[in-house]
Amino acid sequence: MAIRRMRQFLDDVLVPVALGTVTTLVLAQCAMQLPGVRGRIEAWAASRPAFSVQTGTPPGLTDATGSLVLTADSAARAANVIVFRNGVSLGPFTTDEMQILVHPGDVISFRDTTPNGPVVTIYVEDGASDMLYPVTGETITLGGGTATASLEPVTFF
């Protein structure tokens, strides 16, 4: 009995849906062979905005030698700290951790936008295995009257 109902369902519902789908696809492909239809569709597609997707590594980072992981003791207090690499802003902390790609000689510096606000401590958690400076465990303290600070220039073995 169950097999008969299943076969009846296939015959009554699924087979017509499948045939309708195949018929629609064949008719659409045939219509695209007509020059007038193809021209209108291409004109419509050309009038739509196109978005380009940029791939690859950003300029200046293709020869990055390593990375540096900075961790703040509080994400809320670190949100006021702007991080710079060679004087170019990388933006504030959005979480309690930030990873920065570095080259030899790069200087990582910090500016607290609320220097008289609460104290925030930033730790160098991890660097490349061949990084000499800054060393893992180095700390920077901002706030409480200190507005800026910087790490030693990045040096590799």
C-alpha cells in the first residue's frame, strides 16, 4: 500500500515538476539563440552595477617577513588605542587582540585617544620565530597621563 502511494505521488507531483523544469530550461536556451533576445539581455546586464572583487595581498605586504600579535588586558579600554606601523594608522583595537604583518625596521607605535582615562596594558604575545625585537612578553602601558608609546624597531635574526 505504501509503495502504491509513493508511486502515485511521483506520478502526480514530481514527474510534472521535473518535466516543467526541463522544458523551461530548454526554452530559455533556445530563446538565448535569438539575436534580439540576447541583445536585450546583454544590454540589461550591462546597465546593472558590477562589483569587482579584489584578490591577492595588499601592496606593501607581499614581502612581509613576519607577524606580531598584540594583546590588550581589556578590549573596552583598548578600543581607545590607535595602533600605527611606521606612522600609518592600522586603526584601533576592535577586540583584545591584533595581528600585524611586519617588515624589518618597522616601528609599531600607539596613541591613546583618552590619555587621562583608564590605564590599558598591551602585551607582545607572539612574534615570528626569527624575530629578535620586539620580544614576546614586552608590555606597553597607556592612559593615566601617558598618551603615546612605541616598541623597538622590528629586527630579525
